[in-house]
Amino acid sequence: MAVFLIITIMLILAGSLAGLLFGATFIVDQSLDDPDVLMHAAISGNDIIVTIYEGGRVDELVQISLEIEGYAPVVQDVPKGEREIVYSGVAVQITGTKNVGLRGIFTDGTVKLLKLLVLKFT
Amino acid sequence: MRHTVEIIGIIGILLFFIFTSGCIISAENTAELEPVSAEQISDMDAALYPLTYLISKEMEQTCCLVWNTARELDGVSVDDPAVDLALLKLKRDIPVSYEVTLFDTNDILITSTEDLGKTMEIGVSKATTHYTEEDFKAAGSQCIVSGYSALLNGDNGVTITTAMYDREGNYNGTLRVGIDTWDLFSGINEYLRTSYGYTIWVTQDNGLQIYDQDTEEIGRNMLTDTLYQSSSTQYAAKTICENPSGHVSYFFYDTSWVNLVQTNAVWNTVYPGYGMEWRMVLSDNVPEKIINPDTITPTPEELKAFVEKAYVYAQKVGKEQALAAFNDPNGEFIDGEMYIFAYGMDGEVLSLPYQPGLVGKNRWFREDPNGVKIMQRVIARAQQGGGYVYYMAPNPDHNFAQEFKLSYVMQVDDSWLLGSGIYIQDNLLSHAQYTEWTERENLTSQVRNMQYLAKTEGISSVVDMIMDPESELQIDGLYPFAVTKNGTVLADTLNPEMVGTNQLGMTNSLGMSITREVISLAQAGGGVMYCLWGIPPTNEEQYILIYVEPTDASTYVGSLIILG
């Protein structure tokens, strides 16, 4: 009985581990091979310029929300075909190193974190 | 018996071939060396002599300053504020110094002008070089000059050391000053290169190279390194190390590192202090700048687009596959003069398609001829997300002449960046012009003087002096300024209307965040950077060289030269 229990636990653990590994690999693969929206952000003076490159859901992207350290998200519309979105003045008074998150808002109403990066403002 | 004779015969024949082949190789190398006229040797000597004299004088003055400071501080407690001020003053008076430090008799760091938090801890960390009281007795009234080695901040250079004594005259520690040997020699090398078509390299008398315009050669020992093993180079290396002066010819690689060319050299000796001899060698292997008239330089926009293409590729295929593609000299990421370079955020080379031997090496401390720490500027820009950055670099398309380069870099993730560059031909630095080392020294001295005065007189006095055109601080052709860590301009001689305003948002036509970069550079301990900036009254953009230092955790002082 005890042996059976141990084998069962081991099988469950092995299954979980395999699932975790395959799942993680799938997520990584998916983000690399077929990103929803591939983008980047850079500081220019007091602005942050977000550049949209490509991805499977670029055409569905309607807005991008930019957050610095998770606070006060600033939402900007993404006009069709627009490649550069300028967040004017969002870096006013901001110094040091901060986390910047970019969330995409799509035509079906879904919201997805598209990019999280660490930017050095000074 | 017959077999023995045969074996001896075969061995004899083999030995004959071995010995004669050596002679043939040696003869080939030496036979091809062309004789050098006495006139040429005389010209080269004439170019070298004043520079040897200059460096000798500079080192003599430097050692004298270190010695005098030590005598001023003998018997003074390390807790006395006068100690820190004296060290800061010494740093100001020696423009090529990195850090000025005190160590106790057990070689434990007591105090430093620099925040060495990343590499050294006060009261804990030990100096790697140990000197005894007997060493200082042997040195007499001279300072001891170390061999080329790692300095306290992790960079390389030489250290000038002298003993310190307590009130009773007992030996109680050392005063040590780290010297940036690149800074010491690069200015005069640029002068020589652009004025005479010569270049200098400097070696210790044990063969260790302490300066070469090609940074990859610095730190190599020419007597033992495989790079210098050809017979003529070995002969030259030994002759130079064993004799205080002379002339010699040898074969060495040209700037392509493919062809061997005859190099003629003259040398002289500098005695920088006790225990050290430097051979200053002037050589004539500066290649003529060859310009291909058909070369079309891409625009900054094309450069950016090229880098963005590589960024997208890296995001899609992953780091390993992307680096393999970037390192392929025949791959899709080569476009005319543009190629993709990639670095780790610690300065490790990840991709350089035309210099594969450098992959894996760390270039964190690599400097250009004006002292701009290239990798540190590139990484700082990438950490802002990305953008344009300027520095000087050898242009392979123009026979590796030093030219002004504009790169565009992007942070791929927290661990690495990629970028590419183009050479800017509308800058005088790309056309045999150079920043005179005296001008560079003035820039350093002015900023370090402000740093010192901020400690002695207070930052408000320094601000007043910056804005007073008659103050003793002013030097012709330099434009000092002061700024807070939040971006508020305290003083600015070039743009007085900016005083009192916040300039974090200041950008140039390439979107470079000038104030943010100045603050970032000061917070990293200070240094030099280039920028493009609108100069009053027309506000036409010109290239500038900025030097900045922190005065404390919240205020920074700097100055700039307009290039051309």
C-alpha cells in the first residue's frame, strides 16, 4: 500500500515537473516565435517613446497602457498603422531606475502585459 | 654498426634541416627589412624627444605633489577633515589621477576620494601591493611607482605610493594615487599621429606594455606574448627592453592584423619614479588614411532601422541564434559599413563579426582618445531603453584611422544589448583634428577645482563663481555648469537662461537626453562624454565634449569644450 502511494506521488510529481517544463517552454517559444505584439520603449528627455514592430495581434491592438513602477497608468490610442507612440511628459521629475510596464488593449477587450523592462532614467 | 651509422646520418640530416630552416626564416625576415636613413631616424628622434621630456616632467611634478601632500598629512589624524580635503586637492592637481587613497601599515584601505563601494570597502579591503618601511627608505625622497596593474576601481594603470608617518616619525601607512596611463599618453599620441604621422607605445623595461593606441595590446608582455614571437619582433623587444634609447626596425602587423609591415622605431626612457623605467617608443607604422569616394554613409535613420531589424530578429529567434547570425561576417546583418555588435551589460563582447577573437573579452574600461569610456556610455544609453551615442573608434574603411562614430544601441533584455554605428565625416575629429591634451587637462582641472571648492567653500560659492565671468575659475574656451540630481540647473555659463529651471527633458535633434546622461555619468563616479548641442546665439547644433564629477550625492559640476 505504502509502495503504491509512493509510486503515485512520484508519478504526480514527475507529471507536474514535466508539465511545468513543457508549459514554460511553450510560453517562451510562443513569446519568441509568435509574439502578440513585439515592441520596445526608450526614454527621450521627459518622454517615453514606444515603438511597435510586429506580431500576431498588431492589427487588433487599439490602446497601450504605460505604467512606471505599476502606478498611474497612462493610456494612449494606437491609430491604425502607427508605429511610434509618444508618451509625452510621462518622465517629468522621474529619476533613478524604474520598472516600466506596457499593456496592450485589444479589439476584443482583452488586456495583456506585452513588455516589462527596467529603464534607467538617470 | 651499419644501422647505427644510418640512424646517426638521418638524425644529422634532420638536425641540419631544423637548424638551416631557422636560419632561412631568420634570414628571410631580416633580409626584407629595408635600411632606414639617418635623416629619418633623426626626424623621429626630434619628434620623440620633447614628448619624453614632457612625460618625465609631468611624472616628476606628480610624484612631487604626492610627496608634499604626504608630508603635510604626517601626524594628522585620519578623522581630521583636513585629510579628505588634502586628498581631493591632490586629485585636482593631478588631472590623470583616478583615486587618491590612504592605507594603514597592514595595507587596509582607510579613506579614498572616490566611492569604491563596488570594489573596495573602507576598513576592510586590502591593497594588492605591499611595501615595507625598508622599501620607502630605499626610495629616499622619491615616490615608488608600481608596475602596470589593476587599480582600486578595477581599471588598470600605475600607482604612485609614498610613506606616511605619525607625530613621532614612525611609519604608519601609505598615500597612494592611481594613475590613468591611457589618459597620460593618449593625448600626446593623438598629437603625434595627426601632426607627424607617428604613433607611440610605452613599455616597462620588463616588456609589459602600458600604452598602445590599440587597447588590445595594452597589458601584454612583448617578451613572452605569442603576438610578438616573430624573430624580428623578439629582437626589437629585447633590444628596447635592454637599452635606454636607440632605434630598431622589425616586422609587425598593420592595423588589419593580417599583413606584416616593416616598422621603424626610436625610443627613449622615462624614469617616472623609484623602481620603474618606461621605454617610450615612437614608431612610423601609422597607415595612410585611404578614403573610398564611393562609400555612402548611411543616415542616422537608416542606422536606427538597421539596429531595429536586428532587435526584432533577436526577440524572435532568441539570444543564441541571434548572436550566431550577428557574428557571421557574410550574414544578413552586414550592410556596407554597418554591422551588428552585441555586448553583455557588464561589457563582455558577445558579437563583433570582424573581430571574432574579441568575443568573450570584457571591454568595460575601453576608452577613446579623449578618455570617453566607450562601453560605459553605450551601456548607459542602452539602459535608457536605447538611442544614439557618440565616441571615437578606428574606421576599418579608412585604414583604421580614428574617426568620430555615431552608434545606435538597444537594450534587448536586462542582460545584453545590441547596436551598430556609422562614422561621422562632418566632425573635425574625423579629419586629423584632435582635442589638444592641454585643453583636456584644463577641462579636468577646472571641474576638479569646482569639486574641491564645493567642499571648502560650499556649492553656493561655486555656483556664484561659475556665473561670474571674472572669477578665478574661468578658463578660456570652457563652459562650466552645475546641476542637481533632479535635473535643476544651478549654474550654466553657456545657457544662463536655464539657471533655476529643470532640464531633465532637454534633448537634441537625435533625441539624446543630455541632462539625464550627465547626471547618470556623474552618479557613476564622473567622466567624459560627447554630445550634439545647440550653441547660442544661433542654437546651431555642434559637437561638444563634457566632463562631469559629483560634488556630493545630490549636486554635480561639469564643464564642456565645443569641438571645432
